[in-house]
Amino acid sequence: EVQLVESGGGLVQPGRSLKLSCAASGFTFSNYYMAWVRQAPKKGLEWVATISTSGSRTYYPDSVKGRFTISRDNAKSSLYLQMNSLKSEDTATYYCASRGIPGYLPYWGQGVMVTVSS
Amino acid sequence: DTVLTQSPALAVSPGERVSISCRASEGVNSYMHWYQQKPGQQPKLLIYKASNLASGVPARFSGSGSGTDFTLTIDPVEADDTATYFCQQSWNDPPTFGAGTKLELK
């Protein structure tokens, strides 16, 4: 059974940093692109970052480019999201997801909440 | 960015057929995918590349469309289908989601 388990969320002050982790199991992690997607409270979904199988290629939308960094450790079947210079608008549930080649997301974690507030 | 427009809400009776639409602001080929999200849960993939049923998803769900206009159809609708349905495109960068259609049962 595929499992993606996020951790590392919590309450953080504006301007500070936070690192999310995602532990994967049940599939060959190193064979899949991975992504982070977020959902603000009562809002829609926003794609936050993508990383290639080896980690050599990453992608970010303008809303987080330069502040967020996605990385992975294939030996540990783990995905990470380093979030710096956090803003109140980054408050959301963050989901880790595997990415199929055509760009869909077949498997999602249960999500982890990040609240940016003073 | 490619904007995906969905109707905010629909209400149908169990046993009926419902079609949920998603219109893209620019062409996305067939790279449109559909997800179901129930309250307090993560999204679940239903349909990928416009018309392909994801593993384990009941055949009551189907998808169609190409270019800019896409449809998710549920036939027949069951009580358990109460949820919000999101479309997502992956043809243009960045990947984008629709705002979601909340499906309620009468």
C-alpha cells in the first residue's frame, strides 16, 4: 500500500523558516517525480513545487520561487520542503504527492498544517 | 497562468446523472485531470488525461473533453459522492487547479 506521511508543520512567525518532511513507502520512491501542493483554509489547491527523480530538476511557481526549496533523499524515501521568509498567505495545509509522467497526482499524503502568524 | 473555471456548486438526487464542467483559459491538449476531495481528507485522483479512469475508481465516473472544455460525469450519483471536485491541468506551466465544484445530494 502506498503511504505518504507528512510532518514538520506548526505555527511559525512571519519571516521565519520551517521545513516539512514526507516519508514515502509502498512504492519505488526513486522512480517518481514528487510534488508539494497546498490548500489554504476553505480554499482551492495550489501547486507549490516539483522535483525530478534524481533531484536535479526542480520547479516552482512565482508565488514561492526564491523562498521555498524542494529536495529529496532517495536512500531514505523522503521528500522535503524548506520554506523561508514565510508570509501569512503561506498559511495552508501542505500535501506531499507523487507525480505521474503526464503531470497528474495519483497518491497524496494526509497533509500537514502550516500556520504563519505573529 | 492557465485559469480553470468550474461552477461553484451543484445539487442532484441519488441515481441521477451529473456533469461537472471545467473550462481552461487556454488549450491544455488532453492534460486535464480530476480529483475528489471529501471534508477533512486529501484529494483523490479520479480521472487522468481527460478520460482515463484511475485505479480503483468506480466506472460510474467518466471524463471527456480536449483543448479547453472538459467534463467529469457521474452516472448514477450515489450518496457517498458528496464532495468537492477539482480539475487540474498539466499542459502549461505552472500546473493549475480549478476552484472546485461542491456536489451536494438532495
